[in-house]
Amino acid sequence: MNDTTNLFADGEAYEVLMGRWSRLVGDQFIDWLDVPKGLRWLDVGCGNGAFTERLINRCAPAEVIGIDPSQEQLAYAVARSGTKVAKFQRGNAQDLSFGDGSFDVAVMALVLSFLGDPAKAIAEMARVVRPGGWVATYMWDVPGGGLPHAPFHAAMKSLGISLPIPPGSANSQRDAMLALWQKAGLKSIEMTVIRIHTSYANFDEFWNASTVSVGPLSKAIHEMSAGMREQLRSRLRQQLSTSADGAVSYEAFVNAAKGRRSD
């Protein structure tokens, strides 16, 4: 993974930032993946265990191993009440330390845009699943405006502020994702878009949850002057739709891919 992953080391802060989004999209992804219960799973780039917890709850796996390069994220994953049956270890998506055919399913949740060599990672995932096993992913459609923090991007752009995006953001688009699955030799490939809608009680909750000290958005905001941050807050208030009670509500979406290893 590239250096941007260092911005996501704090598992607790990441839960505040992304928890409400990742739980919703993870559940819909599991429904779409539609695999039998009792399988052996590998969660590649498991982060703080948010998706691992969902798959354990929904899929009754026989085995789950989660890997991530961040020891801090893994520590949070281990501490989750819903991940006790999982094993977690440090690992590199592009060089998996498992034998061929070790798993039935290999998944990668909200990771694809942060990989230096996504083709190698998908090939590795295909290698470690059994013949007929599943390889799947989902990623916010960054170029398409699917990020949960797209309102910040729009407001910053209107103020002439540049926000760095992962260099692999183009891989979150449908055609690029499809090409990666085809290159890995996977069969029965399917693609879908998963849209989720969530709300914050008010603008302050939205701002505070979105600017915790994790990720490139937080880094960019904390490097601003106080005056510029206030301009950004004001612009967001102008651009966001709010309900009569002040709640902030909007949509985000991911592209998802799944395929099966050849027999």
C-alpha cells in the first residue's frame, strides 16, 4: 500500500469518521455477494475491523483472518466485541503470506484506491482462494463523487482549495475495477453500484465527525488557517441540504466487483 495508508492509523478516530457509512455499505455488499455460510474468509486491508465484524455477524464464517499494515488499526479490530472469532495479523495486500487455495472468499473493503499495485493485490487474492472461490471488493467512487466527504470536496473546490486524493482513485471507477478482475483471470464477474443514505443530527455533528484526526481530509483542514477553516464551515452550511430540524442528510456510493477463481 502507498503512504496514504499512514493517515488512517488511528482505529478509534476512523470509526468516528467512517463507521456509520461503512456499516451500511458493508451490509448491502454482503447481501449482494450472496455466498453460503460457514466459509473461510480473508479480509484484506481489514483496518479497524468494521467490515470483519459485519461479515462475522451476517455470514457465520468457519474462519476469518484479517490483515492490515497498521498495527494501531489491528489493535482496535481485536478489541471489537463482534470480532472475537477472527484472527488479525499485519500483512501486505500485494504479498499475501498464505498458501494457494487457503480460503473460500477473499474480500477487500474500501482499500482499492490506496494500493500501489492493485493488479498484484487482486492476483494475490485470486491465488489464495480455492478453485471456484470468490474475490470481491467495494470502493467509494472517488472520481464520480461517491465519497462520504464529497460535500467537503465541493466546498473546498468552490473556495479554490485543493484536496489531495489517493493516486489510485481512478481504480475505484467501474471500468477500471472490471479490468482488474479480468486481468486476474477471474470468471463470472459481476459489478454493481451500492448507494447508501445517512444523516447527522446537525451541522456540528457532521463537521466534528468529518474532521477527526485521521485521513487526508483531516490533514488538509488542520493545515488551514483559522480564517480559512471558518470560510469552509460557512460554505458547507450554504451548500448542504438540511431538514427542518437541522439534520444533515445525503448519499454516498461505491462501485463493487465480484468474481470467481477458475476451476
